[in-house]
Amino acid sequence: MVGSVRNSRLRCPQARATDDVMEEPSDEALMAEVSAQRQHAFRVLMRRHMPRALRVAERIVRDPAEADDIGQEAFMRVWTHAASFDPQVAKFTTWLYRIVLNLTFDRTRRRTFLPLEDAGDVPDMGPHAVERLIADEELSLLNRAMAGLSDRQRGAIALFHMEGLSGEEAAKAMDVSAKAFESLLGRARTALKANVQKIQETGSYA
């Protein structure tokens, strides 16, 4: 089954014209079918959510090919661990983000991180500051500035500002407390703004 799951993304059919008219089942309903090993439901979930899995993975690993591998591995885990999904605990997208983040952090972990709960308070730029930065700056500049952040900081920015998750949802996806996520996001905003300023002034964030 693993081989067929890995290849199903490439064979996933495009939505038929009737799909635009007919309302598709919810993610949670599809997951109930996936837990019963129904491949059609799994293919619908892949079509619906693979793009977001790839976006988040690429924001962190900064390599499209590696992000593609992570996306495929993430959905293999969705298939094999479908029975462990509990819609009463988290939405499917939150659960999927956690799988993707765990895979990306496993691949990029090169150093020991301090517990997020122990991170000191940092000046909060406010969400609108980063949103303006993302909206106003050229994509290439933003990507270069993001490259200078830690993996977890990139994950926090990607989830909250680029994927539009609430602070609570993003905290659940990263498997940390709301307070820890708030601290991490504040540090990420500050570092991102500093990197952009350095690039604009010197051509490098280093």
C-alpha cells in the first residue's frame, strides 16, 4: 500500500466539472473513510491539502525537491495513522501541519534548541507589521530574510502569517503551549524584520 500511496499524488485525478457543483465531504468525514482504508477519500484529501503541505515544508527546508519528499511522506503517515486522528482534539489541517512540521524538523535538526517555554520575552512587532512586510517586500527579499531564521521561527511565520492559522491552531500544530508559540512568533517577527533591514542596507542578513 505504501508504494501506491506514494505514487497516488502523481496519479491523482483532476476534479471533474461536477465537483465544482457538488459539495465535497468535510476533511473529518474523509478521514473516517481513510481510516477504513478507502483510497478515494485519501486521494480527495491529497488533492485538497497537498499544496499547503508543500508550501509549509518548502518554507522551512528551502528545497522544493526535499519539500516534495516531505509532502509525500506526510500523506503516507496520514494513510497509515488515520485511525489515530481525533476530530474532537484538532482539525485535520492542524493535525496535518503537525505531521509536516515534525518531518521537516527531523530533517533539519542540527543543533539543540532551548525549550520554548524558557525563551525570554521579546518586543512584539505586532502581527500587522509582519503582514505589511510580507505584502510590501519583493518575494525574493522575503525568502532571503526567511532563510536567516531558525527552522522553528520559519515554521511559526509560515503557519501564522502565510497559512492564516490562529495562534491557538498554530500552537497545536507545533505541539507547544499558546504562551510558547507567542514567544516564538515574537522572536521570529523581530528576526525577520532585522534580516530584511540588513539585506536592504548591506545585501546580506549575516
